[in-house]
Amino acid sequence: MLKVILFFFLLSGSYVNAQRKSTSISVSDNGKTSISIKNGFGNNFQVEFKGDITLSSDDTDVIAISDEGYMEIKKSAFGSRRRIFIESNSSGQLIKKYYVGGSERSFDSEGRKWMAEILLEVVRTTTLGSEQRVDRIYKEGGTRGVLKEVDFIGSNHVKARYIKLLLKKDLNSADLISILNVIGDDIDSDHHRADILKNNTSKFLATEASTSAYIEAASEIDSDHHKAEVLKRSIKDGAIKENQMNSLFIITKDIDSDYHKSSVLLTVLRNASLNASNMKLLINTADGIDSDHHKSEVLQRALNSEELSDSSFHTLLSSLDDMSSDHHKANVISKLLKKDLSSSSLSHVLKQVGHMNSDSHKANILKSAVRKKLSDDSIEILLDVLEHMGSDNHKASVFKQMARNTYSDAQLTKILWTIKDINSDYHKAESLISFSRTVSQKGSSVKEAYGAVCKSISSDSHYRRASNAIQ
């Protein structure tokens, strides 16, 4: 037997020890459906049926059951037990029986009245006759009529069933917006909200107005998993317009899980074409990711875009402020350095490098950065980073890369004086020698600075190598 068990818990605010309401549904292989409703306070009922059940237009009676079908309703309340059993005989006529306790009573005199009282509660608590009821209510009152009926239904499962049946109708944008408002406001289950939203995107995302309502309904989902799945589906379907991206990113910010938040942003980057403004919004949203791994993944993917402004570069670099992993930070910055950066963006890059702990990562990034044209401000920041590096080997490797560029006399003099801070005579000499050809072509002030730095070398052999290099 295939069993599907659904539990719904409603808490009553009137009592400290609130009673629990639950619904369980089982569907057997032979088509028999059993539904058990526990309302609390000893007020419970069970419904079992097989076949197609046709209700009267006022939901007070059963007027037809398909061949070999039947329906049984049992209710117990405060010790009182009642039961109705209805089946179709071989000629298609309905046989209706009514029991109180264990005794059969007259259906026409007592049972019919009780069934009229109980049947509306049954259909509003279960999916019994749902398709027929939605068809009838829609014919009489349209979308508004069905949604009004949904408001009377307590079970999220049943609400969802009615809305799914309604969505099969020929609906306009106003109808869809009304349905989305109900999904967001009246359905409490994240599972049912997400299920309806994900599986009806072609309808919901057909117009800009309904798409906005769709995003708003998605914002009411508490579960990070379900919220992310709904947003990703809407993105993949390609109906989110550029002017709606801000709303999508606001909802994404509310996702607590770094994994789910990054998965939404990565889906946007893979499937949507973002303008410069929306790229900046995406990067701002990524700043809320705590995981260095997930944040790095999103930022590196964002750097594949051609729609990144100088302002976006600064926003991206600022988002690295709270990234503790030098490895992930270096991966992002290394990819950023492949872009055409302004002088201010390059200076911002160098400041971020200064916040890193690893000399190895610092050196690798600096060697890439110095291949670009450096402003006076960038050189000042770069030299400050080098002064605070502990490894003479890594310092020297950066200076050797810098020596391939052309500098003004003032810039070169500052570089030479920074080389003086290298403790190792070997690495200091190697760094000086890498600049020797350039220095030899400069004026006396640069050569004097070179000579003064040479004199700070203690080793005679390394001193001679460095000083002779400009002879």
C-alpha cells in the first residue's frame, strides 16, 4: 500500500496547553482513500471513499457514486459516535445508512440532517469532491468565488489543491495576481507555496505585473531551501525583467543559508543578462554571504561579466573586507586584475592586498598588479605593502617584477629607499641589481639614492655586486 501522510499542526491561542490538529491521508493501490481528521478536544472524524463522489450543488448531500464505489463518514465528539455509509448498488441507486453508536437509525429522519451538517466540514477539510466543487464555484463566481472558498478552508494541503485546480482555468493577469496574493498571505506551508509557484511559472511570469506578485509571494516563504528553489526556477524561465531584479535581490538577502543564497546568485549569473546597475546590486547581495568559499565563487563568476563599472569594482573589493581566507581573497583579486581597472580601483586592490596575512599570496598578486600602469598613489600603497611584508624572498620577487617598468625619478627613488628595508643582503642586492640598468640612465639624485642603499649591505661581496652593476 502506498501511503502519504501529511501532518498539519494548528495552535490555539486561547489555551496555554494548545491542542493539536492533524490530518492524515492514505491512498491504497485499489483506489481507496482514507482521511483522518483530529481537531482536538475529542472532536475527530474519518472519511473513507472509493470511486468518483458527486455532491449536491449546496454540498449537503451525495447524489451519485461511480460503480463499486462507496463513502463512509465517521465522527466522534465528546464520546458521541456517528457514522454514515453510502454505496452504489448494481442499478446505480444509492443506499444510505446512518448509525449512532452501534445502532442503525433512520437515514431520512436523522441521518440526512446530520450529513448536511457534516458534509460541508468534510469537503472543506479534505479534497473530497474538490474538482467538482472548483468547477461549480468557478462557473458561479469566477476566480474570486474560488478564492473566497479557499479562505474558508483550514488545511494548507486542501487550499493548495483548490488553487492548483483553479490554475487550470483560463485566467487573466488580474486573476493570477489575486491567486499569488492568496498563496503569499493565506497558505502557511512553505512546501505548498513553493510547489504551486515552481510548477506554474509559465502562467505566473507571463506579465510584468504578475511577475512582481510572484516575487512578493516568494518572499513570504520562510524556508531557505524552498525560497531558493522558487527564485531559481523564475530566473531560469527568463521572465524576470531588469527593473524587477532589485526585488529579487532583496528577497535573496533574506536567505540565511550561504549555500542557498549563493546558489540563487549563481543562477542569476548563469541565466540572466544584467546591466551595470544590477551587477552592482548582485555584488552587494553577495556581500551578505559569510562563507569565504561561497562568496568567492559568486564574485569570481560575476567577474566574467562585461557589465562591470568602476563603481562595481569598488563594491566588489569592499565585500572582501570581512573575508578571512587569503586563498579565496587572492582568487578573486587575481581574476579582478585581468580587468581594465582605473587608477582608483587599482589602488583599492593594493589596499586589499595589504590586509592579507600570507606573503606568498601578497607577492603573487603584487607581481600581477605591477604589470599595470601605476599612478603615484598606487606606488605609494604598493611600497607600504612591501614594507610590511616579512619575507625578503617575496619582497625581492616583487621588486624584480617592478624593475621591468618605467618610472619617474621621484618614483624610482622611493622604490630604491624601500629596497633598503630588506634585511637579507642577498635579496637586497638582487633587488637593486634588477633596477641597475634603469638607474644608470637616470640623473645624479637617483644614482645617489642607489648608492646609499648599496651601503646598507653588510656583505662585501653582495655590496660589490650591487654597486658595480651601475658602473
